[in-house]
Amino acid sequence: MAFGMKRGFLSKAQGNRKSASAERDIANEAPNTSTAVQLKSLDSAVKLDAAFQFSNVCRLYSENPCIFVADDRLPGDAHYLFLPPKNAHIVFVDSLESVQTISKWALWDEPPPSPLPDPPFLIQDCGAMGVGMCARRPIARGELIMLERPVYVSNPNVRIHIDQKAAFYTGALAGLSPTTQAAIAALRNAHPVSDDVSHLRGILLTNALAAKVPHTATPYPALFPYLCRANHACTPNAHYTFDATTCTGYLHALRAVAAGEEITIGYTDLAAPRAQRRAELRTRYAFECTCAACGLPEARGAASDARRAAIGAYLTRMKTGGKVPPGAHRAAVEVLVRAAEEEGLVECASILALSALRIAQRDGDTTSELRLLVDAMDYVRALEGNESAGFLALAERLGLTPPELAAIYDSGTPGSFDYAFFGQLMANHKRR
């Protein structure tokens, strides 16, 4: 069964967060006793929570780093890495080689990113959507809403023995601190408990966001106690990214968010037509989407579907033909940018604007290139904040500080900026 990761198109590591491939259940597998290191018995120093226990086939591999073999019948497969070794607040589930690599990341020697001193959100009941995230004050476009490290990160292709389908997940949490265990257990499970889907696996299927692990191209499902609380909308007002260099998830406002407004992200392909989006959300997350885009009257809904279909068709061309697909024309792509704006799809608008920019560069169209560069950076800062590498690079190119450039952007919207002013700034700075 594939993990239905809540997803988008961009991340700080520029990974395309697609649905991960299935976990493979291995039935009637003979125990494999070959291993390079003698497996130890469960150490009494490892504190176990009553609700989450290691199974009788789980063994301690090393104390520091704290690594467990998930199933000693499959010792070449899944291992649990708990960080830090005592009072752990994150677990990685992957092969032995992978978790050993992860345990040596230099970032663990650095302090974690500091939480926001004045978070602009509250976790509360959001009516029909259940518990969600709401703005407790006005939030500006591009503002950082929150940042958080995951508590659970797993290779989506780890093998699980058929008799360990539930014990595998309880074991993955057994070495975590009681506070972290409670945070995971509090997340919603939208899937009926069955022989195939335990309650904890249902929590993962329901809430997983995608994390890009540096040594692999495969997105890993990850759980966050608060980031996972953001509910879905087909025209979301916030965007999730994952920074692999700090192992941290970030949530930025795609547009201005009013106090009391629910903060939402996209769980599915937002360029898909309404019926397809709703069907996927119903299957993977067990809810009927009633967001503003899904609630449009029939005629307006059909027009919305047509716009999103055209956007999706071009994005599909980009997947096979590159950032500038063969035969692409700037004017036609700019029409799609405006369609994405009309649909409130900032992420799609960003990708399309960058493609139009590259077409202008290809054609030597310097006038359009400047305008598209300015517009594209406004989309990028909405997705990744004013601290994004692209935004900082543009500020330097213009001879401005990031706050000065942000103030200029805050005074307008794509299509309304004083592009001649930007051109003059660029020319003046180039002459210095």
C-alpha cells in the first residue's frame, strides 16, 4: 500500500514530493541469521513506554548510536535509529547502512533550528475538518508560520514480516520519549484498523509529509506533531517545504492570512480536476472535500477544471521535456501563470513563471526576462519565505537588503510591479 504523503511540487532541497512506493510485506520468510555484528539482547537501560513495546524479534544493535534491528529474521533490512540516544525525539527507519550514515550527519552536532518566539498559529477544532491549524493573528505573504523537525522518518520500501505488521510500528516508537510518543499517538487515523493497517500505520498513512533524505532520491514519509495538523484545501494558503540540511520542515504563508482563518496545505495534485482530487482525498484520507474550490457552482467548477487541466498538461510536459519543453512559447506559458493565479495555485504559478523566464532567456527577450524574474521571485518567496536562496540572491543583485526588497514586494502583486524601477536598480548596482 502506498503512503499518501501530503505533497507539493517544491521543497528547499528541490525534491519533487510524489507518492512513495509500497512497503513490501514478506510472508513465510525463513529467518536470516547472517549479520556482520553480534546482535545484543534488549538492554535494560532502554526505557520502554507501556503503550509502545519492542517486539520479541527486535534486538539492540548498538547503544551509541542507538540502533535496533527491527526484525532479527530480516537483519539486512529495517533498523530503527533513535536520536539522541537517550530521551530520543526522532526515529529513522531504514537499512543499517542508511541509519549509520544518518547518525553521522554533522547537523546533529549543531543546535536545532530555534522555534519561533511568537508562533502565529493555534491548534484547535476547525469544525467539519476536525482539529487543525488556525491563524491567531494576521499573517503576511511569505511569513514563516512555523518550523519543526520530524519525529518519525521512514524509508517507504522497508520490508515487514507478515506477523509483524502492527508490532513493527509500535517498535519504531518504543525508543522515543513519552512526550514524543504521545504527540504521535494524538494524530488522527483516517483508516479502519485491519490486518493490513494497524492504528499506528494508519496515523502514518493519514498524516505523512515528504522529507528528502540527502543520500537518496526517494522521498521519505515523515511525521511532525504540529505541521501534520494543517488540513487540506484545493486552494491552500500555506506551503510546506523540507530542508534536508537541517532536517527541518517549514510552513510559509502563500498569501495574507486573516486572524482566525484556517491554515491549509495541499494533500493531492492540485492541478487535477475536482472529481479526481475529491476521489483521491476520499480514498486516502477518508473525507469529502468541501473547500471553496470544490464547492463552486457547476459552470464555475467546469471553468476551474479546464484551467487546472491546462496547467497540469504543461507540468506533465515539463516532467518529460525539461524546464523548457520542446515547442514551448512564453506567451502561452504566461497565460497559464495567470490561470494559476486565478485558481490560487501559487506553487504552480511559481513553476510556470520560472519556465516562462527560461523561455525568455532562450529567446534573448531581455524585457520579458526582467519582468518574469521579478514575478517569479515573488512566488518563490511566498513558497519559501524571504530567507530563500533565490530571494537573497535577487536582493544582492539589486543592491538591496532583504527587508528592503520585501517591502517593495509587499506593496504590489505580480503584474503590477514597477519593472522599470527594478531594471534601474539592477543597472545602477551593476555599474558599482
